[in-house]
Amino acid sequence: MLVEGVLDVAVQVAQQAQALVRALELHEVKLAFRPLIQYRSGFVDDGDVGGDGDTFARTRLRAEYPVTKKLDVYGSIEPFFAFGADYPVDNWRNELGLQYGFSKKVRLDLYYIYRPDYGKAYNRAFHTVGIPLRFRTKVGR
């Protein structure tokens, strides 16, 4: 039995991606827009690659609001537009979350993602809850 997976290759170079992200602050609300081109190819665990892969344009609009000095609330919408597909919108990712900063280098996120999938002959939806602990550190001297 073969296990199916998905290999995502996001087309972005760190400096170019930073140039594409546009941020705007409106009073205390921070708005950000991020366009991205993504190529995705299916594969199986025996190394055979199946199909030609799919290319998507993903455009994310995100809003973030500071509730307190340490707590932010955020939300984003991100449609996935499939090139050459029968349906122009393949997926739609909606995210709501909270970020709590313990310090400048450590924060805890709590988020919920609702992602309906329209691009097939069937419709389905994915629900994701995440609680990542994020930290920054310096490498080197």
C-alpha cells in the first residue's frame, strides 16, 4: 500500500518575499497583504511522482490588533487561485488567532483555521487548531 503525500514548494526568496509583503497601520490595526505563487506536486512514498503538479496564486490579507501590551488578536483570509483549473478558487483559508508575548523573544499563539476546499468534483472542509510556542534566538557571536 502506498502512502500519498503532498510536496509543497513555495516560490519565494527571502529578500524578494519581504519586498512583496506590504504592511499598513491604520490607527492601532496593522494590515498586511502577501501575494505568493506556489507549485504543489503529489508524490507517493516509493519515490514516484504522480501528475504534473498544480500552481496556485495565494493572496493573504491579514489584520492584527493589540488588545494589551502582551496580547494581540489577528485574522486573515487567503484564497488559493488555481491556474488552469475548472474552478478559479481552489481553497479559501480563514484564520483567527491570539498571540501572547511572554517576552520579546518568546510568544505563544492559539489559532483556528477553517479551510473549505472547492476545487474538486466534491466539496470538503478542513478545521485546524494550533498552539505553537515561538521563540527567537541569535546564532553566532
